[in-house]
Amino acid sequence: MRIHFIAIGGSAMHNLAIALHKKGYQVTGSDDVIFEPSSSRLAKHGILPAQMGWNENNITADLDAVILGMHALKDNPELLKAQELGVKIYSYPEYIYEQTKDKLRVVIGGSHGKTTITSMILHVLNYCNKDFDYLVGAQLSGFDTMVKVTDSAPVIIIEGDEYLASPIDRRPKFHLYKANIAVISGIAWDHINVFPTYQDYTSQFEIFIDTIQADGTLIYCSADKDLNSIVQQSSAQIKKIGYEIPQHEVNKGITYLLPDRTELKVFGDHNLMNLNAARLVCNELGIENDTFNLAISSFTGAAKRLELLNSSGETNVYKDFAHSPSKLKATIDAVKAQFTTRKLVACIELHTFSSLNKNFLVQYADTMNKADVAIVYIDEKTFVHKKLKPFTKYDVQAAFNKDDLHFFNNSELLQAYLLDINFYQTNLLLMSSGNFGGLDLTKLARELNILS
């Protein structure tokens, strides 16, 4: 099989390219820019493009397929050439389905928690020495790549994103996988550039439920009122299993699952909810609760999800991928509930298209209320890059409904402010899907003032 990737450098794209290369396919690709770690990973397997840029000569009639990444534009010369020659063009979710249509497909959807739920399931299956394929949105400990597709595995675990499949396929990715077992972790409006109203957004989950295969299973967060309503109104001929937060206790900063007091390395109501979703999926795959508990006790979390950067005395510094309102609130609430005797300094970088839209910004109202010190950072270059009108401090304070909120648009000033705080008996939570203007967060975590 000869496969060419247009925009091979993307997170999912380069991992799929490596997976197909490992499978013995002849893989080529192109992109206008490829960042780390994609560049090194592609180079390691000998499939890094020799030069950057698009070249229609990469597309020939003898290609078996072209896989088109979201980063490419509709007028991409390689895409136009493939269309002209009649070469079969897939989005990567379409191609994942083509590769796995004879397998049992488990698809994890929802506005939050997808990566963590998927990671928990993979961790447990790995612990149990099961043979499985996977597609997940973060690099996991013990896994070489974020995508694995083989001929032998009977099941694939897929993190099902609701964003669009490709520039020429405006369907959400998770509609294309045709799940046998599906999870919806909750619904919180996002991607307003594609789904301009809440109804536009929620309807994608209604469609997702309809794509679950006949006699399949839907596992869903019944604590989410809107999701619960959508599931109850659905006429899909599937088994529906709701879940909530499992019984647990927190003692001296450690969370235990009850009744067996299984000690966990993760914490927070949102992670406990994610754990319950993963447990129900594993039950459907034949793994009993006792085995699940043994396996999940060693799960340390997905990359960038409440990742501990430094711990010293009574000060922990965490990095988290949280960026949407629901994720921001859940992460702050989790750290405050886990460390009730410590103060919390919480800092979020607004980086996504939705979060930088003034009409959407009001969705962040009251999300940082439990933080003792609340900070919002926006890289001033981001507005220029996205061609948006910059927010003022007062815009942000009003939207968050928090008059004492601190606002920075310069990373050096943010760093200086944090280094001036005394973090004795205080945790720091740094949240972003960006990089805080290039700040070295690990170095910052080590340099904080924690003197009593």
C-alpha cells in the first residue's frame, strides 16, 4: 500500500503515519512546517519529508490513498492534484475506520475528559496484557506512539474528537468511527468557530448517538443534565449505562476508592468520574472490577493533565491542559478539594479561538471563584496572529465576574509576579493548551518562594 499524508506533521497525523509505516505500508508525506516532537519521530522512522512545502509532484495516480490533515487548506496544490487524478482521499478518522471496520470499536466522546478516560482504559488493558489498537490525544507512559493500528488486535480504543474531520469533510471526527461501545463524558459548548450556538454543538452528540452500531452500548455521565436529557430522548436501539462519581474518600491528600480503599494516584471529582467511565468500558470488555481496581491504582494520569511539576513541603505546582470553562472550573475545584488547608494560585492562559471570542468569554463567569489568587494570561501576539481585537483587564474581570482577578499579556511580567509570591502552604496551578509565551514552567516551579 502506498499512502501519502498531506499535512503529516499534525499530532494525530504523524502518529498514524508511523503506525502505517510499522504495518509495512509505503508512507510519504508533506507539510509547510513540522514542529517537535513530530519532526524527530518521523525522522526516526525515515518518513520525515526531505524539504518543507507542498509539491503536486508528490501526488501520482499509483497512490492507494491520500490522507488529508485539518491543517491543509482547500486549495492545497497536492489536494487539488489528488482530486484531479481521482486518487482516493480520506480524512484520518475515515481512514482509521477503514482500517478497523472489522474490529470492536470503542469511541470516547465528550467535551472534557476524553484523553484521560481513553488513557485509563489503555492503562488497564495494558496491565491485563490484552491485545488492542488505539488512538489517543496525548503521549502516554509505556506507549511509543499515540496511534496503533494492526491486523491482529480484535478491539480499538479511540479518543473521539468532535472537531471537523478535514478541510473538505465538515463532519465531526467522532461521527465517522461508528462505535460499538461509546462514551460521552459530558457536554460543554466549545469550538464556536464551527458550532456558533449551543444547539449546533449539542446536536453533534445527538448524531453521535445515532452512529452507534445496532445493539451497541452507550456509557454516559448521567450527572450532566443536558446530556442525560439527550440520551433519554434518543430512540437509538442501544444499551444505555449512566454513571456518576464513585464512592471515595480523601485522607491527607490521597484519594481512596470505596469500599476496598483502593489508593489512587489521581484526584478530583472529574477524574473520579472519568475513572467510572473507564471502569464501565472495561467491564464491557470482560474485565472485572477487582482487576480494574488493581490496574487503575498505578495510573498516574495523562500527559499535561494535573501533571505535577514540583512538590516541596506544603507546595505543589501542577500543569494542566484545561482551557475551556468547564475544564477550568473542574480542575480548580479538584485541587482545592484535595488540599483543603492550602491556598491556591490559579493561572489560565486563554489561547483557543473560542476563549478569545468576546461573546464566548462570558462563559467563564465564576469559574475561578475558588482560587485564592486568580490570574488570566493572554500572549499579546495571539490576538495579532488570530486577527482579533485585544481584551483589556476590565473585559476579562467582567467576563470572569471577578474584580480582583489579575491580568497579564506579557510572560516576563507574569513570571516576575509569580516569583514575588510566597507559596508557603500554597499550591500553584498553571493551565493552558498553549505554552505561556515560552515560559519554562518546570524551572519556574523550582524557583518559587516557599519560605515559611
